[in-house]
Amino acid sequence: MTRDDDPARAARDEADAPDVARVPVEAGVELGEAAGAVIDRYTLLEPIGEGGMGTVWRASQTEPVKREVALKVIKLGMDTREVVVRFEAERQALALMDHPGIAKVIDGGATASGRPYFVMELVQGAPITDFCREHQLGLRARLELFGKVCEAVQHAHHKGVIHRDLKPSNVLVSMGDNGPQPKVIDFGIAKATSAELTNQTMFTQAGQIIGTPEYMAPEQAGMDGADIDTRADVYSLGVLLYELLTGTKPFDMRVALQTGYDELLRQIREVDPAKPSTRVSSLSAEEATTAITRRVNVETLSRRLRGDLDWVVMKAIEKDRTRRYDTPTGLADDVARYLRQEPVTAAPPSATYRFRTFVKRRRKTVAAIATIAVVLVGGLAGTGYGLVEARRANDELAVANESLEVAIDEKQDALQVAQDEREAAERELARATEFKSVVADLFLGVQPSTALDKDTELLETLLRSTSDQLLAGGIVDEYVASELNQLLGTTYNVLSVYDRAERHLAEALAFAERRHARDSIALAWARVNWAQLLTTRGDLDAAVALYETVLADLPEPVPGPLVDPIHLTVHLDLSHTYLAGGWHEGAQRHLDAYFELVDAGAPTDDGDEFDAMTRQLMVYTSAGENALAVEMFDEVLEPWAGEVDVPSPQRAYALGVVAKAHRDLGDMVRAEEAYLEQLDIYARTLAPNNAVHMSARSNYADFLSVVGRSDEALAILEEVAPLSEATLGTDHPDHVRLRSNLGRTLTHAGRPAEAVRVLTDVVDGYTRLDGPDATATIVARGNLAIALYDRGGEDQRVRDELTELIPLFDRVLGTTSGNTINARLVLGDLLWESGDQEAALVPHRAVLAARRESLGDDHPDTINTLHRLGDRLLVLSRFDDAIEAFTEARERGLRVLGSEHRSVLGITTNLGMCLTFVGRPEDAVELLEPNAETKLRVLGIVDPWTHSCFRQLASAHVRAGDVDAADAVARRLLDLQSDYLLEHADDWMQLVSFAMAYLDPEVVAELDPARATALIERALAHGGDDHPEPYATLAHARAELGDLAGAVEAAETAIELAEEPTQVEDLTQLLAAFRAALESD
């Protein structure tokens, strides 16, 4: 492949060759000219650089002045008519530029052969990054130098020239009388030398990359023919600033170039780089010293970059050019503001924008998502509709204006009075507004999220006292009373004091309905606050109806910055309420409406945007797109939460959502990390009986139960359940859900009888709340059926229940749902245990298909399901089918779990057993020999799986006709077990049984009375000395060793300890035989 055939190589070559190089190149290369050649008044001295279309020479000018210059001449073969015309037009444009920061164009023309050339001043200097490093410039000096570069580029833009290849080697810096002076070189050359470049910036007619990928704007990396404008240079300046601040480029394009051309383009267009402060903080001290300056302190520099400079750089290198600075001057002005310690215009992108970008990059995946899940926390939205004093002031103002108009022709004194009344009303409005803010902050300070461990006893007393006075009718002015009812009601709702919240908000709503028009904002806020309480109390149908009424009564909002916040609040609250009820389409509809208003410029705050993002995150998790949910959290929510002031409880809720996503993906470590971080935040910011806090603890307990830590889970649930019942009541959906978690956890903990009692109540609760056909009710019935199965005694009832439920699960939850899979597994076990074993395979195969679909073929759960299927096929003597299942499970297990994983070791043993049964004992031996050694090393000799493998290996040797090998395996197993017993065992009966094995010719080929004796001696030392069996066995061992006198002694002791007549008779005969043998000797 030639350079012209390989775009990636072309890019690499172009990036490595600056347009004006300072390192001479070999003169023997075919450049069309040679050193010493004369072009008009210029003598070529040496080539100093080569680009895609031209060669740069250091040349000597002889007239009218003597000086050295840089001459760039078009390469041979590029001198077409079109190129020559464009080259001349560009030369004329460059000649117009006159700026100290731009290399001047001195002359131009054509060679004797007609090829065009430029003559420019010869710039003596180092690339800007080298200059800064060599001179150890500090942060301020680097920024001031960068500002000069921006000024030069802006001048070129004024002249209609876009550089399109700004990079350190094209910005040379030398030390002048007034300090460092940058010179930007080679403006517009690439643009002028190829007609193709005017539409497709990245490519020459030969298909080469002429720009430098690390500094190239995303629109330059596209192949859609989009026009390139001056903002492409702003992007390149942003990359240059990134490198000046961090010593590194935003992307390491060497990786992209190695992985292929498409990956190169994708990274330029799609990958968001780390912020400068983040990049610096990730550098080692050695890397930072090499990259930035010998005096660098990584921690200090990262801290200085964090914030304003981060956002200046990130705005300059935005993927979307409409979000960049419009001009280099705009970028330079923000840098100057930073240096003057003034606020910069750059700011982090909003969560909505990040989400829209995230979705755009994943349009196909996101478009396929059709369902969403439940449970989302609602928050306090709005603080009412205005303070009464402000309203009365406005009324007085209107009266004053009217009086002014009437009296103006009658009496001058009336004018003054009216004016005084107007000013008094305005002062009253200001005081009322400030008073409302102070009172609101005071009462809301009772919340744990605001108090943050401070003593709130005084505030709580004040809140309760105000509430008592208000509810007792102690505040006569109904406007003041209404405002306070709104404020106290929303506060008590957040504090989970629902009876007080209900009384206050009901009064406020009644007043608003009496005093305000149906389409008024004031009435809308009163209804919204009441609907929030309905949602919190679990009356979701009523809440949805009220929210929809608010939207129907309000005037249709005109998209833009004048949209009243009530519209955004209602859409967000409705998405919450719909999600809580499992009404997926409604939730998505209102999320979309919220995003549309925000996109159109509606005012919103960081907390609301973060809430909306969290709810969208739930769309992905409920649709099974858990990997996408994790990606969205990591790329959008978590970085943005760290950059803006997102309230910690809201971030905590998002942590709970992503924790479930990790859990469903099988990443239990990250799941628990997210759960624990969430609970830590809630412990500091929410009361223990807060509904959201209790729900989070319940979810973590459910997680602990699933991972086998049922005791920890039960401790949490048994603490939370009484709080939940006292705060929410027995029929609140959150409390019923908590009880459901408790029932499942009791099942996992091996307490099925208690689980049955709890889950029976749960089924009844969901039936009352949602009806018998609701999803929650169906799931609860499934959990109850599994608890009944574990308790035992009602197999037929469980079988009938699961047979009815599984089709419902398939339709409502999907075949890949955990509830569906668990139900099928239990039904399969029931069928198997009842003797209907072929029928039991049907649900098992369905589980395997579901896990392949949802988890993939290589997931551990899929592998274990294959293993279990193979076991059942083996029991049914369907050896060929079992071999197929075990073979696939083993191959995937070796790749995913490793050769020493317990499941893989078990699969290998069972596969060897099947191979033996189908007449392939040699293949079985080949598998089982290393497997036995691995089991011995990893599991130990006491593990029954180790015994099983050795036994199967011996059996395979017998089937292969190698009896000696089989005996050796059996004897080795026996020796290994007895070695362990001699060191660890304290069960005298087990020791005696092994001793007897060494004296039985049907067990061992060669008897070993010495080892038998050693085992008996340990048995006698561990409680066997009061029993006849150890002495009887010892008598046999001594006889085999030739110690007949010792055998007689042991037999006599055995007779003394024996109690059963039959045993005494047998031992007496044995003693007689030993005595006879002794006398014959």
C-alpha cells in the first residue's frame, strides 16, 4: 500500500511534517527544484519543510534588498489551471494582511515552468509549546501569549482567510524587545491549493489528510460536505490552549491512527475529552515535569485550571460549533477576563444539552426503547404564588394610579397624595418579598438536607407554633393565612408529617379556588402542591387527574424564555407520578414536553434538569438497557453533578437508579458502591422516616438478600418496617413494596413460613391498591408461590399457581425478567421432583434462552444454566445431549471464569462422566486427570467434588481396560483422605472406617496395616477408647503386621467394651482365631 492509498498513514506523515520546519531534509528527494536553483530574484538554499501540496525552501533574495526568506513552491503535477487561479487569488488575499503576529507575504509568482510560488518572511522561532516549555513560562505568561495568537488569527479572519491548520508548529515564537512575539505562518495555503478542499476540508484529490487530526475541528472530520467557517479555527485555538495549559493534547490520536481511519474520524466527531484540570490531575509528577514546566506543581495547577479555565477551553473545543466562541476575539476576551479576575462567559453545558448530545450519538439504541419503570422521588416544587402584602401593595398601586388620573385635572394636592401612596405600595412590595424569602428559608431550614446536623429544635418549635396558630384561626387576614398554609404545607410534606401537610395545603387550595380564576398561576401552584401531597401519600390516580386539570386550565405556553416555571414543574411532577404508577407512556410524554420547553429556552434550574435526567435514566433501566443507563450516568449525570450545584439528595436518587442498573448487569461491586453512597447522603440530608430514605434502605436490603447476605438485609428491613408503617400507613404503595422486599428476604434467609405470612399480606395489599390484574399484584403472587414451595407441603398449589402466572409474566414483564426466570426455575424443580422429568426440561430450556438473550452466552448465569441443564440430561441418560451442553458450558466457562473456578471444575467432571458412558473413556481420562489435580489444589481433599472427580477418573480407567491405573487412582484418593484425617479429624468413627478400608482387599490392592494402625491410634485418642470397634480393627491390623500377641490383647479389650450379645459372640470367635494362630507359632 502506498502513502496515497493509506489515509491514516498520510495523516501521520502530514502531522509529523510542519509546514515550516527547522530541521533540514535530504536534498536528494524529488522536489522539482534543487539547492542553488534560482527562481526570479530568489536563490534556493535548502529545503526546510514539505507539505501535501508544496515544498518550503530557505532562500536568499538578492534584490532590491538582500535578505533570507521562505519560499513555498507548488509541487510538480499540481500546477493545473484551476490550482494556479486559486493560488493567485489566495496570494492576493494573504498580501492584504498586515499584522505583527502573522508571517508577511512578500512576493509571489510562477517558476519558469509555470508553477506558482509564495515568498514569505523567514520566521526565526520555536513552536509555541516548545518555547513555553524551554522558557518555563508560568500560567499568566502563557495565557497572555495565547491572546496575541488569537489577535493574529482574528486579523486573518477580517481579511477573509481561514487558516484550517493551526497547530504549535504553525505558531512560531521568538523573543523580541517587548517580550515573546508569536508569528502565525502558512495561512490558507491548503485552502488555496486544491479546489476539492473548498468543500471537503480533510481531503486532497489524492485522498490524503492535509490537516492535523489532533487540532482539526469535528466539522472538518466529516465527509458530508459541510461548509467550514472561522469557528474551525476557534476549535484549533482551543486545542492549542488545552496543550499550553496541560502539556498534552485533548486526544492521543496515535491510538486512533493505529486502530483505523474510521476510528480516527469517530473520535474527532464524538469523543469528549477530559477537562484540562482533570487531565492535569491524572498526570504523574514526572509526566507533568516533562509536559509543562520544571517548576510545575500538579495539584496546584489542577486547582488553578478548575472552573473558569476549564470552561473557556471546553467552550472553544465544543463539538457543536454553534456553542463555541463565535470568533477568536471572543475566546481571547474570556481569557482576558480570567486574567483580570472577572467572570467569564463560558459555563458548563446544561444537563439537557448533554443528554440531547448523548441521545444523538446513540439514536438507534434510544429509539428502540419503548418502556419505562417505576419509583421516583418527588420534591418540593415552588413556594406558592406570592405574598399577600405584595398583592395588597399591587392593589393599592392600581388604586393610586386610578386616583391620579381622576384627580390630575382637579387638584394638584391629590396628585402628590397619589404619588405618595404609589411609593408606599412599592416599598411594601419590596418588604413583603424580602419577608417571604426570610420566612421560607427559616421554615425550610428544619429539613435535614438544609440543617446538615445542626440543632433545629428552635426552628421546629417555631414551625409547630406557627402551624398551631394558623390551624386554630389565629391569623385573621386570609391572604396571609393562605401564603403560610402553602409554605407550611409544602414544608411538612417534605418532612413526611403528612397529616399537618394535608390540613395546611387543603386550606390553601380552598382559598385559591375561591379567590382566583381557573386559568391563574396562583390557583395552579395551589393545585400542584396538593397533587404533590397526593403522590406522596400514594393516591396516584387523583394526583394525575389534578395535574392534568392544571395543564388543561393553564393557557398554552409560548416556547421561549417567558414560559412560566409552573409548566415545567407540572410536566416534571407528572412524569414522577406516572412513573410511580407504572404508567410508562404518560411519563415519557411529559418528559418529552419538559425537554422541548427547555430546548426552546424556558428558564429552569440545575436541580430540575438533573431530576429530568434521572427520570430519563429510569427509562433505560426499565427497558433493560442497563449498559446504556450506566453510560449515561457516567458520561452525563455524574460529571455534570460535579460541575454545578445539584442538591445532594437529587444526586443520591440518581445513584439508586444506576445501582439497580449495575445490579442487573451483574456488577455487584459497583452496585453496592452506588447504594452505599446514596444511603450516606440520605443519612445526612433526610429524616429516617422520610419516604425516599426508607425506600432506598429497602432497595439496598433487597440487594443484600440477592447476593446472599440475608441477615444484613433483615436487620435493615426489620428496623425500617415499623417506621414505614407509622409514617405511611399499611396501604401506602411504598410500605407494601417494603413488605414485599421483607418477604423475599425471609425466603432467601431460609425462613419460608414467615415469608409466606408476609407475602400473603403483600398480595392482599397490592390487590386492594391496584387490582388483581396489576403488575405488582402478579409479581407478589409469584414471590408468594416461591415461598410456599420452599416451605413445602403445597406442591400442587404452587404448580398450579406458577402454571397460571408464567404466561402473565411473559406478557407483562417479559421472558428475561428475573421474576419470570425464577418462576420457571421453581416450576421446573417441581416437575422434576414429581417425576415428570421430561416436562421439567421445558421451563429449563426457556430459562436458558432468556439468559442467552438478556445476558449473553458468556455470562456466568448463562453458563450455570447450561451446567444445570447438562446435569439433568445426564440423569436422564441422554448422554449425547448432555455432552453438547457440558462442552459449551466448559468452553465458555474456561474463557470467562477460568480453569480453577468451581463451576468449571464441576462441569469438567460431569463431561468426563458422560464421555465414559458413551464409550470414550480415553477422552474422559484426558479431561479428568488434570481436573482432579486442579480440584485437589483448589478445593482440597475434603471437598466432595474432589472425591467425585477421583472416583470418575478411576471408573474411566476401568472402562479403558487399565485396572492398575484405576487402582492407583483409588489408592491415591484413599491415601490423601487418610493423610488429612491423621492431621485434622476428631471423629473416631470416620477414622475407624478409613482404617478398615486399608484392611479390605476389595478396597485396596495391597493391604496397609501400618496406616490402619495409625488411624486407629488417632481414633482412640479422640473418643474411641470407650468403644469396641476401634480395638477390633486394631486387632486385625496387628495380626496383618504379625503381632499376634498385640492382636489378642486388642481383641480382649474389644470384648470387654462390647455390649451387644451378637457383637460379643463375633469378637470371641475372632479372639479364638488369634489365640490359635499365636499357639501354632
